[in-house]
Amino acid sequence: MMSLIILIGVVLVLVILFLIFRISSLVGIAKGKGQEEEKESAWNKVNAALFLITSTAGLIWFFYYSYVHFDSYTLPIASVHGKRTDNLFWITMGVTVVAFVIISIVMFAFIFMYQYDPKRKAKFFPDNHYLELTWTIIPAIVLSVLIFTGLRAWNDITAPAGKDAEVIEIIGQQFAWTCRYPGVKDKELGKVHYKLIDNVGNEFGLDLSDKNSFDDFKSLELHLPVDKEILLNIRAKDVLHSVFLPHFRVKMDAVPGMPTHFKFKVTKTTQQMRDETGNPNFNYELACTEICGQGHFSMRMPVVVEDEDSYERWKASQETWLKQNPDYLKKVPANLREAAMIKAGLEKDPGTSVAAVNE
């Protein structure tokens, strides 16, 4: 309610100021003031000076605010490619800020220098080929360097991952993230197909005719090993989502029907980042940066970065998806069921046998 009252007050003040301006103009016309006299009024110099003062004050405030609050809008970098992308960002920012400052100074200085003067006549200046070439060629060269440098970095990031890369799948759906990891036995993700997705248990669409899917497991936390190349395979089940890991400078859309990927290498564990920031409660986070519906705000997933030994122990402690959903053994081809039970860790469970599944 208070905000509405303030808004109404501001609107009324603007209306009053506009009416005062109109009345003063009409009074001037009634007194017979000519156009030339109006141009030479004292407000001409005042407005020219205000342009200069406003631009100077604005530039000073821009640099002051950016310097004082720099730490509040920048995040620590915790990935190898993050340093590269941040360098590209700041180079681009430097080029645009220099151009912005020059244009601002020239624009407002010229307004002040060339304010109306009845003793000065404007010069007709139709064109200048040298000026045209200068402000066409120089920006073209600068933009070309920025574009090709960024394109090279992007090609390196999206290039095929190495053979030893840790492959993890992330699936987005309204309104949650789910991860799928390969088992410790084969270290390969099983095949999936969207037609196999159901609302009972097979949320990944696992193809149970593929041996590699038998020991895959699900996680509601994203665990990552430090100092090892990671390949994220990204899918979406319903609408457009976007994987965003800000501290790693990772952002990639999750597009329905079009799998995407992103490779990177984390350089700091969660504990190292806690020590660096002085925040014992610090945690990495996976967020969605596409407005995917009313529950968009809730699409957040905890991210844990640990050394490789701890990461492998965590993987070994997880139950396979097939062990958590033993009813799906019936969908495994009969000649592969025994192998599936062994790989999924089901052969150790009393009461579970190939015969029982066949029945």
C-alpha cells in the first residue's frame, strides 16, 4: 500500500511540474517573446552545464560503485576453463567500458561546447571518408578478435572428452534435477530411450537390454571428483531447463529431444572453498537458469566436490537403480537376468533368484 501511495505521489509531482512548464511557456507567448529570445534564455547555459555535470557525476559513481562492490557480484573460480572464460569476460568488459567512457565524454562535452550561440553558425559537414573508415574498420577488427577468441574457447570446452573422463548424466524435469552415474564395475552408462520412460520407476528410460545399465545408480546430489575431467551429459524430460554451476562457470541448456553436454575440470573441493571463503556452511549448487514454470525457483541441487578416493568410496556405497527397483528385472531379457542380478548386487538378497523372477 505504501509503495502505491509513493508511486501516486511521484506521478502527481511530475504532472504538476509539466503543468508549470506549460503555463510558463504560454505566459511567454502571451508577452510576445520571440523564438530567438527564447533560445538565448539563461536556461540554455544551465542545461548545457547540467549535461556536463550529470555525465561527470555518473561516470564517477559508475567506477566508484564497481570498485567498492566488486566482491559482491563476482564469485570465486573453481574450474580450469573458468579462468579462461573469466579472462575473456573481463577483456570484453574492458573494451566496452573504454568505448562507453569515450562516447559519454565526447557526447556530453560536445553538448556543452556547442550549445546555442547566435554568433556562431553551424558548418555543413556532409561526410568524411577517413572518419567513416576509422569507425568501421577499428570496431570490426576488435569485434573479430573477441568473437574468434571466444569461439576458440567454446570449441575447446565442447570438444569430445578424454577416455578417462568421469561421465555423469543430469536430467531436468519440472521441477527437479536427477543424476545418473555409471557403476563402479563397468564405469559406463547404459543406453536410454525416451519411449522407455514411465511414471512408475524408470524415470531415466533405461534400456535393460544393455548390460551397462545394470549397475547404473541414481543420485539426488551431484558428486564430483576434483582435478579430473568431467563430462556432463544433459537431458530434459519436459520443457527447456538450463544447467548452471556458477563457481565452475558451467552453463548449458537442457533441451527436450536434443541431448547436450559440457566438459570441465574442478580445481577446488568443497572443503577447500569453505577454507578460502571463511564460510563453514559453504556449498556448491546446481541451479536452473531457464524460467521453466511456477516451481522454477525450487530447481536446485546440492553439489559435493571431493578428492578422488572419497568420490570412489561414495560411488561404491550407492545402491544400483535395478536393486532399488527389482520389479524391473522382469523386463531384462531372460538370458541376461542372472548377469543383471550379479551386476546390480541382487544375488546377495535372500528371496531373490532368477527362478523367482521368471515366475
